[in-house]
Amino acid sequence: MHGTPHKDATGTASRVIGRTVGEAGATLLCLGSLHGNEPAGVIALRRVFAQLEAASPPIRGEFVGIAGNLAALARRQRYVDHDLNRCWTSERIERLRSSQRGLAGSAVEDRELLGILAEVEGAIAGARGDVFFLDLHTTSGDSPSFGTIADTLRNRAFALRFPVPIILGLEEHLEGTFLEYVNTSGYVTMGFEGGRHEDPISIDRVEQCVWVGLWAAGLLSDRDEMPQIEQASVALAAAGSRFPRVLEVRYRHPVVEGDGFQMEPGYASFQPVRSGQLLARDQSRSYTALEGGRILMPLYQTQGEDGYFLMREFSGFWLKLSAVLRLLHFDSMLRLLPGVRHSPEDPNTLIIDRRIARWFALQVAHLVGFRKRRLDGDTLIVTRRPE
């Protein structure tokens, strides 16, 4: 059974862009345009559903396309009241659930969040196999296409089926993202950035990601059934061939409203930078690269909380070693390192005394998935997603 794209009377995408259901199998849920100035996700999903409707290939599982911030999408701006991709915390969601009847005068994004959540939970409740999520985005500056994942082995296995650069640890530098929320529940997730907002090629890249996603999640196992899959894979591989296969985020520069943050002109994602290179300014000071590496998602729009990220290549050797260490449950040995102990409340949290622990303690913690960091004086608290 195949579904078709949906539109409301105004032409704006309704919440459910399309739904395609076949025999029992995995569920692939794609979320497009969580930011309203990123229409590529919704447009690309409409294209894919239209082609599936025309070809009617055998589907194993269920494919669901959901539109994100409809109110901001209608205005073509990132958000209306607050960033919808920074408010997916369990505490906030429980508060919104308990006060749904009083949401009439609340923030636009609170109502949008509950609308998305209802569709997501409905799809999960009806799943007949594994559940995979793709969160589809574009960027304000020039950028190649790339994927982002929370660093679990299941996420790696899924993401490495996409022939694009994969970035580890980006979600761990952000609070309240949609993928962080669903990944914490144990589902397989990947974010995808298709390129610059205004570039028509970005829509093509997002569409190509969805086609590869249908194959990677097992919904279309025969690539010959839909030639779009092979074409998409070839196009994505060619576009990303100049860049490292896997990278890790090392630093995030936060932006505070009213601080006058401004990137220096000319930066593009994945551009190499050297230590000490001038990157940005605000009203109080200028900012330089803390170490050599590559810049990621420099902020060239008026809305946003992330000025830029710095990252560096994560070699194949370290990728394989970290997988072996996790399979051997090496994390249980971390407590033997000076100044490191497991949290008594949560086995996925480490407490590191920075006055005692050597610099390599955090690097070893990264290898076994402890990437999300929070400072409390001389104490560094690091957590990981459940494997």
C-alpha cells in the first residue's frame, strides 16, 4: 500500500507529508524542515513520495514523512518564538503534555512540538520492526552534504551506509535536539545536512539521502527496483569524495542574543583552519581557532545559537579500535583511571576530577562513547547514549 504527499489549502505541507506501508519490516521516519527557513526537507520528501506512488515498488516496512515547524515554514524563517530543535527535553515535553489544554497563548514552537510528537509516537506505536530516524536540514553557509550521529555502534552502522562524510559528537554539544530525544529512547538516528538553504542542489542532496535511507533501513532491499537509489548513492559519493570519511566535533562556539556575533566573511563548512586563525567577532572580542582542523556550519543568518563548530578527522584506526573496546565493555575499566569514577545513579555517566585525571582520560572516554560534557567546577561530567 502506498501513500501520497499531502498539502493543506494554502499549499503549505501538512504535518504528514506522506506514508508508504508494505509488508512487515522496519520503519523509516523522516522529519523535514524542523527549521522554517529550510524547506528542502519537505520538498525532497514530496518528490520521493510522488515517485514511490508512480512506481509502486515492493516495500518492506513503513516509510513516514513528517513536516517540522509549519508556522515558521509558512513565514520562511528559522523559528517564530524559539528554536524548535533546542527544546526536545523530557522535562519540557512532560510539562507541555500536562498543560495541553492551556496552550492557546503559549509559544508557537510548543504547539508545533506536540504536533510532531503525536505523529512520531503514532509511527513508533505501529512499528513492526526496527525504527530509524532521518532529520533533514540545510545550512546558512556553503557546505558539502554530510551526516551527523550520536556516537553509538548502531548509529555508526546505519550512517556508514551513506556515502557522505559522517560527523561524530555534534549532537553531544547541543541541548534539546530532536535526534537527542529519540536517540535516548534507543532508536537509530542520523541527521543530514544537504547544503546551503538557497542552493537548489541542496534539495537534490536531501532527496538522494532519503533514497539511500530507504535502502539502508531495508525498506527497499533491491536497488534495481528503484534506480534512484543507485543514482543517489553515486551522486552523494562523488560530492563528498574530497573530504574525510569520519570526523569528530571538538568545539562549539555559542551565540548569545544581542552579543553582535558576526563571522568573518568567506568561511564554508569543512574548510581547513589553522590554530589561531581569526574566525569571528562580537561586541566584546574576536575569536580564533583553538586548534587546527576544519570549520563546521559557520553562522551566516540572523537567528541561531551556534556560531560555528571546529572538528578534525577521526581516522579509521580509531574508529575500529573504539568499536572493539565497546564490544569488550572496556568502559568498566575506566574507573581504574586516576580521578575517574562511574556515577552511582547512571552507568552511562562518568565523573572526572580534572585536578587528578590526566588529559587522556577524556580521550579514552570518547572512544567508548562518552561525549556529552558538562562542567561543574573542577568536575567534568560526561555521558553517552545507551548502546
